[in-house]
Amino acid sequence: MIEWYTHEHRSQHPYPTGAVTYSEDILATQKGRWESFIGEKESGKNITIATCLPNKKTTARKIDTDLLIQYLHRYRYTNPLQVSRDIASQNESVFITAYKAMKARLINDGHRAVFVPMMIRKPPFFDEEKYSDRIIWFGSLFSTKMPMFRLMKEKTKHHGLQMDVISKGQFNGTPIDRERTFRILSKYRYGIGVGRCALEMYALGIRVIIAGDEFGGIVCNPVDHAAQHGTNFNGRITTFDRDMDSCIECLPDSCIPSQKFIEEISHAELYRLQIYDGY
């Protein structure tokens, strides 16, 4: 039997965080594939697939299951293995990560781990006239991102781009819902973000500067895309150029990975032999 443990089991968030929408997208894009795979490999066992951590305050919580398949949303800069160690101390576990380096670290730490790239549902597209003199920062402005945010705002202004912000359910300080978020995003040619925010902007045809806690550059060819794909577009590596001014200048010529391409790569990864190796 398979039981899914998602953010619906936790308290409601006042705005749709990346973690919540990530859980929703996992259910929409991967649930059937996992259930088919587990049904063949682990018939008769009780399996829990968790798209969020078992407990918000502490990860060391025993779940009544034969096997816990735990999605890890983040690759933490500080003590990246602490969460997995806490969970593994309480449950027989397999970890799913969207970071190739995190997969390697988990395996080296004695855990079973699988790399599955983040998948998103295609966001609604609105045919809006595009701004040519504005850029949108899309993503929660945590304290760790503020230095990069301020620097990018200064840099883009120098290049003639006024920055708008969608963060924590607000557009420039005004509350908006999910549909309104995508309608606003559809007006932009250029964006700044990481992770699923970057993927959603790509899916809307926006050219993206990858920046959050760190600066990740832009994607200008398939090699850049493959490198960013393995790090969840999260700024852990930089493609094209580490010089921010260079990336802003060349942003109009950067690539927009198609939604179909992102989906096909992600779905293929889910069935590669490495999932059997890790599992």
C-alpha cells in the first residue's frame, strides 16, 4: 500500500510557497509513475512517499511505514546532510533530490538516494504585451537573498531595466493570487529567479537570470542548460559568465528551454537505471 504525505497534512500557508506548489506538482506529474514503479518492486509493503518533511519543527519523527521515500526540496548551504540523517535515524528511507551533487553526498553518507529533476505543471499563459524596459524578480525574499536582490536591482537599473517583485504572494507589496501571478508574469520578457520560479518563467517564455542566494548567470546553449538542470537552477553554479553586467547585456540573446523539453528530461530521469541503483 502506498500513502502520500504532502503539505495538506501540515498547516495552511498564507501564500503559495515554492514548497507547497512543488508538492502539488509532484503529485500531478510523478504520482502515477511512482505507484507503477513501487507496485512492481515492493508489492505487499507499506510505503509512504513524503513530498514535505514529516514535521515542520523537527525532522526526527517516526512514521508508521515499512519504507519512507522522502523528497528533499532544498540543498542547504549549512549542514546539508542533517535533515537526511535525522529522518534516516527514525525510518528506513530513500531520498529524492533535484540536485546531482546532493545525491552523491547522500550516497557517500550511507543513504539510498535518487536524482529526479524538479517537474512543474505548465502554468497558464496569458497573451499580454511584453515590457521591454522592466524585469521581474520572482521568488520569496528571505534574508539570505536580500544582498543579491539589492545588487541585481542596482545592476538592472544601470542597464535601463526597472525591477518589479513577486514575493510571498505579493506583487510590489499588493496581495495577489496564483492566477494573477501568472497573468502579471506573462507581461515580462525578462525575469530573475531560481528553482521552480525559474522553470515557471521559462515556461511562460521569459528569459531568466538565475539568482537567489547566489548568482547563477544565464542559459545560452544546451551545455548551460544541462549544467543548471543538475543543480535545480539554484545558483550553485554559474553558466555563461560570472560577470553580472555581461549576463544582463546578453539576456535578450539567452535561451528559453521549452516546457516540453523540461518535462521529457524529467520524466526520463525517473525511469533511468539510477533509480534502481539508488532505490
